[in-house]
Amino acid sequence: MSDSVNEKVRCLIIGSGPAGYTAAIYASRANLSPVLYEGIQPGGQLTTTTEVENFPGYPDGITGPELMEDLKKQAVRFGADIRFGIATAADLGEAPYKITIDGEKVIETETLIIATGASAKYLGLPDEHKYAGMGVSACATCDGFFYRKKTVAVVGGGDTCEVAIYLAGLAKQVYLIVRKPYLRASKVMQERVFKTPNITVLFEHNTLGLFGENGVEGAHLVKRMGEPDEEKVDIAIDGFFLAIGHKPNSDIFKPWIDTDEIGYIETVPGTPRTKVPGVFAAGDVADPHYRQAITAAGSGCKAAIEAERYLSEIGK
């Protein structure tokens, strides 16, 4: 990493989901002159969500991209400096902290708000991208509501049972696609799945692809793949939910801050403070539990308030 500092700022925000933009709104209004880099996915995960119905203040719902554009405009209105660019390296060894953008520009900052989010894991099927926002979802609590009285499938690892039970409360029929001949979830969770009448567990099934004209209409599966009795199976579904988990975008910060075994940044409970003074984490990168736009926005607010307090305490 280059050591030559190109720019010095008081507050640097990395990431542009609800957490990053909300932090920018609060930091701007506190006269911290924040600089925000939008990262790999400007607007964050919500830009891949067609309809958002559960964000307070939008009684008729709003599309994900529109909501993020509104938040961005609000941050810009108060003076936030929002830029394209990806944080590629970090040095949090001592204050002021150094962040490298796009492998070349080094920014020195008194406070850092990490709002880099978490990326949903996918199976790697081309159809997952083809039908993104048209029946494929990685967030049951975000999108399950749109599949009331419809038929959906859930695929993934340890979280699948929880997701299937949640969706069973909304959908007419839930297929749980499981590669192994058993469930990995806790005994209690397994029992709940088997007792739920509208969940059908498809053991030893792999997903080959999805099909449909203007959205997902079904899934191509294979039962007992590679075995002598291998069998191709098609199921009719309206929605395909991935429950493989998320990968927090925290890798470049790991040498300096604590993360859990998955990579979620650990903060002082109830606060966005990391173990490095003046470095805060907000949104999904530090939230394995809720992962909602509104909770991310709330944590972005907290991070900006904490940054302002920290700067006033150190007299910067």
C-alpha cells in the first residue's frame, strides 16, 4: 500500500446502503464534512430489491433503488461528499487512519465508519441473476410477503429451516431443497419443520436451474445426483429463496478489529464502536441478526453521533 497521503478528512464513510447514507446525513448535519465512498454496489443490497414495503414513511411502498436515491439526495443536500470508489486496503494501526481507494488513492481520516454491508451467498447458477428481483430472493423477511398464498422453494445450509418456517406462515406451499439425506438444523427446529403441514422437505435434491417466462415459474432439480437411481425432477414454484447465508464485507479491516467466525464486525454491545477508537461499524457488516434497511439506517445514525462525540473529545 502506498504511504503517500492524498487527502485528509475528519470523517470517512465506506459503503452506501441505508447505514452509510444515514451516517452521511447525520455527519453532514454535525458539520463533520463527511466523505463517502459508495463501494462495489452503490446503494447497497436494496438496489437489487424491486419493492420495499416495510420502510417507515412510505405507505404505498417504494422501489429499493428509489429509496436509496432519496437517502443519497438527502445526504448530498446537507453537504456530504459522495464518490465512486472501492476501499481496497486499510491501515488502522494508529490515528489518523489510512484507507486506500481503488488501490491508489490514500485518504487519512480522524474517524472511520465502516458500512460495507454483507453480500448474500448464491449457488452460482446463471438463472439466479436472470431472475433477480423476478422470483429469486436472498431475504425472506424482505420479500416473503409478496408470496402470500403462493408456492416457494428454499435452498441453502443451516438457516434453511428457520426461513422455511417463516415462509410457511405466508405461502401456500414451501419446498425445502436439501442436498443431504438429513437436516443440519437443531432438533427443535427440525421438529418444527416436520410438524408444519405446508412444508415439504426434498432430501437429496440439488438445484440445476430455474425456468419461467416473465419470472420464476419452476425449478429443475435432480434427485440423488451421481447415483444409479439419479432422477430429474421439476417443481412448479413462484419464488426461489436462498438461505445459504451472507458474507460480511470486512476482510480488509480484519487485522485491526474483531470479527466473529463468519466475519461480522464485533462492536461494543448496544453501540457501533469497534475496539479501535474512532472506528465504527454500522449496518449489515456488523449485524448477523436483523439485516433490515431500517435497522441499518438506525445504526448509521448511531455511528455518526459517536463519530461526532469522539472528535469533540479529542478536540479535532
